[in-house]
Amino acid sequence: MTDADAWTTPLPELIDLLELAPAGTDRFAARHARVSVTTGHVFGGLVAAQALVAAGATVDPARLPHSMHTYFLRPGNASRPLHLEVGRSRDGRSFSQRQVVAVQDDRPIAELSFSFAAARAGLAHQVAAPAAEGPAGVRPDHEVLAELPGEVMPYATTLDAFEVRTVGLGPDWFRAVEPPEQPTLVWMRATGPAPEDPLVHAALLVYASDMRILHPALRPHGRSMYDADVLPASIDHAVWFHRPVPVDQWLLWRCDSPWAGDGRALVRASVYDGAGTLVASAAQEGLIRVGAD
């Protein structure tokens, strides 16, 4: 394993990590990513993605996920086993609800709620996709960030399960003070083909939705998530799936941070496919401590 491998979770490894082992009735054993051993940090996006797969295993496959709500309660420990316990809250005529608790050493580290539904006809509208330069004209983030020595963490300079291309990213991007209403536009795509199972695509989107979503909360202050004195952590995270999401095609993420205060920040994301169709929405409140605060 190379030094770069220690900082990445390639797509094949990520897809493999979504394969859960039964560990009892509606209970599943999940595995940690190699990068968690390197960093000592269990990535909440992976735990949420695995929890979605666990919940989906107990639901009629004709019902696809339409919402996820997560509370991160404690830091995970990559050296300890992780289990996902599914509670079957309800199976109605149109919706199925599930509660999942991620447990280590008999203590919950995350509590998640999922809702699944079959497609139905009804009223439809959406906010138009923002104007943005296409992904072909935007350099990959890991290439740009590799040219900024001392500015970023090693994992940001290596290609991961998703290729990320942030519009306008460059040497001054992290220090430029932008108003909160100024959106951050990011193209993102899985680095290879994903299985055709829509539940896997949804789980991969959950993983991606937690990768860099808090970055816009620092931009109004000319700060970076990579600054040594910035201590971020996810508190709660939500995703709404508006239609099946093709994560191995380019998706445009429009992100903004409408509020920050009391050591917390809220970030929202709208996710569009290449045709401008709104396929998902996400929101996260994060704990952001700066310096000695």
C-alpha cells in the first residue's frame, strides 16, 4: 500500500464496504475504511451510507429511499466493531419507515431515520439549476489542491471514490471572503461505474453528501476547513432523494451557508444532474470551533 492509498477510499473499496454481514435479526455488521485507520476518524458519511443499505435490506425493493435524517452522537472508533441495528417503525400502503442505530461497544454513535416510498404520479416543479461552467472546463480539485503545499490535508490531494471539481477553485479560493448568499458550485462524479442497484447509488450519494458540505460555512470568513485551528464535526445531516440518482454521471452541487452562530453552521445543497434536473437535496448542521473557542 502506498502513502496515497492510506489517505483514500477508492470506489471499489467503498462499494465493497456497502456489503454488510448479517449479525442477527435486522442487525448487520459493518466494516471500516482503511483511511479511518490512518486518520483515526470514522467518516460519518460512510456510516450513514451503510445504515441506508441496512435499512433498505428490510424494505420492499420497489420502495426507494426518499429521505434520511441523521444525528451523529459520538466519534466512532476504527479499531472497534460497528453494528447497525434496524427498527421497523412502519410499513404503510405508500411508505416504509426505518430507524437505524449505529452501535460500538454497546453505545450508539449515530441514530438515523429513513423513509422509503414507491413512485407515484403528482404535481411537479423544481428550482432551475444554476448557470455553471461544465465539468470539462473545471480542473479536478485534487490536482489544484496538490499545488497548494501546506494549505490542505493529504487526503484532499488524492483521487478518492468521487472526483470533485469546484468551480473557481484556485490559490486564493480559501482566503477570499464571500457573502453567505454566494453559492459554491461543485461538480462531482463517482470515479467508475456503480452497480445498477438504485439503493447502492443512493448510498453512494449519501457518502458524497458528507464529503465537503461544510466548506461554504467558512467562506464568509476567509477561512478553510483545512486550517489547523478549525475543528469541524457533523452534528446532524439530512438528504432528500427526489428521483433515482446516477452517481457515476456528473452531478452539480449548489451549496450555501445561510447561517452560522453559537459554534454551529448550517449548509444546504441542491443536487442537479447534467440535464438540470433536481435529483436530491441535502442539509447539514456542523459544529465549527475556531482556535480556542
